[in-house]
Amino acid sequence: MQELFRPRDLSEALAILAARSEVRPAAGCTDLFPATAAPALQGAHIDLTALEELSGISRTPEGFRVGAATTWREAIEADLPPAFEMLKEAAREVGSPQIQNAGTIGGNLCNASPAADGVPCLLALDAQVELASAEGRRMLPLGKFITGPRQTALGPGELLVAVHVPGEAARGASRFLKLGARRYLVISIAMVAVRLVVEEGRVASAAVAVGACSPVARRLEAVEAALVGAEATPALAARVRAADVAAALSPIDDVRADAGYRLEAAAVLVRRAVSELVTHAGECAA
């Protein structure tokens, strides 16, 4: 049986979710449709696309707010600081233009795939998620929201309504790199997001995250520590040690690649992203 709810506002949506535990949220449906074997979605769903509070990207006194139903295309076209460039780069590779026009950032997080393109970028932006239910709201670091493959910390009746990026994390420049069997429309073998803040020729802060190489995407704290304080020169990439990358990850063997190849690829991609950011910073300073 099919049943579709179309609430007029967030309060109505949360009331429906509180009363009907079997109702599934739906927005772009780019993950929901491939997951069903039927010609159409089965069961009860709630259409979130008309809810204004879940849409768009805006500045806040604390930083930036990204509505959960914001599409990848909206992210690409948004006026954002260079720190968000990695998220835009990921958005351009998340699928075809049709997928980018329909798929949402919140859906990408709630689907909780280990290879979700947006997750490493948002981890490197120190993102927090805003969760709402009929009983109230709470904030949770993204790293604690995704708890495993296809698993999140969403409670009964809860809905992801927004992603928040603090102003401090919106500093610096960033890069996203993805390795797959082909250039586009492919699930990642490994992907990395790197954000560097360079001040007076040295790395003042660094954020490095890797996806598709563990049950959940991970920040590489040892790699970040090795970069901070170092001169922002082409030699910086050599400070990314393969051992530090491997220590933070736990890849699997599957049809796309074996674990050893993933670890090697992740280290190479991190070095490449660091090198490209430093080179770009040097060109801008010249």
C-alpha cells in the first residue's frame, strides 16, 4: 500500500512523524528509489520538499546553515567562502545533473553510506547536524550522527532539519578528490577532503577527512597535527605519512578495490590535495 503525506510546515511534519513511526521521510528520493525493488515506493512516506525551513543555505551569527533539503545544485551555485569549495567539488561528482538537481545534502547524510560524497567535506568543516522532533531540538556533531554503514543517531520521530558550519571552520581553502573506476557517476574507491588555513606562510590549521575507507568517513587527526605549523611549501605534502593515514582507517576488500589499495590511494589523494592547495595559495600570493 502507498501513502504520501505533504505537510505545509515543519510542525505538521514532526506531528506526523510522532504519530506514525512507520512513515519514512522523502525529499530527492535518489537513494530511496534505487533501494526499492518495486516499480514505485511502497509504504508511507512524507514529502519534505515544500518545507521552507529545510531549504537553502544562509549565513547565521555563528556561521552557516544548510537546510537538509538543499539540493546539490543549490550548493554548487551558492555564494560561499573558499573553505566550502570541497563541498562544491563533491557536489559536481555526486551524480549526473539530474541527480544533482534532485538529491539533497540531508538525504546524503541520512542514507549513511560509507561512500557518501558529502560526508568527508562536512566533517572537514566541523559540521553539526540539527535534529528536530515534536518534543524539541538537539545539535550533534556530524561524526557522532553517522554511527555505521546505513546507521544514524536519529531517534524515533526525529528529522534532520539542517547542517551547521561554525564560522571558524569556514576559513581557509579546500579541495575534494575522489578515486573511482571511472571519472563520473561512480561509487568511490577512496575520497578525501582537505581544508588548510595558511597564515604568514605557515599552516595555522588543517582538517583532513577520508571516506569510503572505513565503515564511516573519518577525520585524520595525526595527519592534521603533522601539517599544522609547517611551512606552506611544496614540501608540505611529504609530511602526510602513509602510516598515519592507515592508522585512522579500516577499509574492506570488495568488488571495487582491496583494502591495501584503498589505504595507498587515500594517502596519495591526501598528499595530492595538500599539494594542490599549497600551490594555489602560492600562485595567489605571487
